[in-house]
Amino acid sequence: MPSPFPGMNPYLENPALWSKIHKRFIVAIADFLSPQLLPKYIVDIEDRVYQTVNEESVLVGIPDVAVQRQQNIAIPDITNVAVAIPPVKAVTVDVPVPETIKESYLEVRDVVTREVITVIEILSPKNKRLGEGRKAYEKKRLRVMGSFSNLVEIDLLRDGKPMTILNSNIQSHYRILVSRTDKRPKADLYAFDLPNMIPSFSLPLREEDLEPVVDLQTMINELYDRTGYGLLIDYSQEPISKLSEKDVVWLDTLLRQKGLR
């Protein structure tokens, strides 16, 4: 079943699905680019690993076997005998533990020199919320911006705070940022909303290279078809990420036209 949306499917933003979609999307982009960039460049899948402890971390409760259960002590009914106060009973609580996060991204490398020509990032929910996930990504982002590597930053999540762009008050649901090393601090921003198709863009490489056009819309549509996510999504419900009243009406009309409501 094809995705009913002309652009990004907002139901895929559900955190229960996004981590899996992120992994598949990374692989899809790598598979698309590799044949076009070989033998000069290779596309590597890399991982960024960090730990976080916050309200979104997995909380591990103390197992029942670790809780000392006190038994009621029978007190003999004898006068003039001191009665011991029952000991305080332990209760089960949750404690925060470090959660190890692994986020994948792509590096286009020169086959001979291994130089990183372009970094491709797909943002995750933790990158767009305050905490270690955003700090880890912002640190990486600044490092790339200060290097000779190009950066492509793909944001297909409406929730959270968008990545910093200077001197701009552009508002949009989704963004694709293409930062070329020879144009900084200028960069190309593709800002688009839910009803729009995901725009295609040219992958920045070296100045003398022919740049392949990256069609994310086709990739995510094919990913949706191959994985069968349409069978898991209940389109009678609203997306997890809230919509404006205008977008709620648009979404409802579209899904009714597609026979999904």
C-alpha cells in the first residue's frame, strides 16, 4: 500500500516507528548514492554514541527479589512486656540509569585519501530536544561547519526545536539544510510543510564533481512500501505529533479521499 501523503507521512514521526525508519532511511540513501559515487568516493555508515539520563531515559525498577519484604511479627499477649516497633518496610521505586544512544549518519569519503567530503545527517527526536542528544549533535555539527566537509542535515520531524540558523525566522514543519564548505556561512535551506512534496537537492561534493540529485521523496515512499508500515498505522487516529487546526482539516480531507477514514 503506497503512502497516502504527497510528502512526508506524519504518522512515521511516531517515536515507536522513527528509530527503525531512521536506520532504513540511512541505508536507503547510502544504497542510492554508492553506485553514483564509486569508484572515486565511498559512502560509509557511521555511528555517534552517547549516554543520557533524563525524563526520556529508560527507567529500571528495583526487582521484587531485591526488595526486602518484612513479615508481620506475632507479639505475645503478655502484660508488662516491651513491644518492638515494626521495622520500616521498603517500597519499590524507579531509579534513573544511563541510556546508551546510537545514532547513524553517513560520510562520503575519498577512496584514496579517506578525507570526509560530505556528512549526511538525519535528525532524531533526541537531537531536537534539550539534553545530551542535542548537545552531542550540536557539537558534531559545529565541528563539521568548521571543517572542509560539506554538511547535509535532513529534518523530517515536526516536534522539537529546529537546529540553529542565524538571522532567520523561517518557520516550517520540515527542513533540509545543505551547507557547502566553500559557501559558508551561507547555506541552502529547503523549508517545506506537511502538504508539500519533500524537495530534491544536489549532493555537495568537490567543485569539479558532477553532483547527484537526491530524491528523498521517492526513497521514503519506497521504504514505506517495502516495510509494510501502512499495515501498522491506524489512520483513523490523529498523528502522535500534534497538528494545527488547518492541518488537521487538510489531513482529514486527504485521508477520507483515500478511503482511509
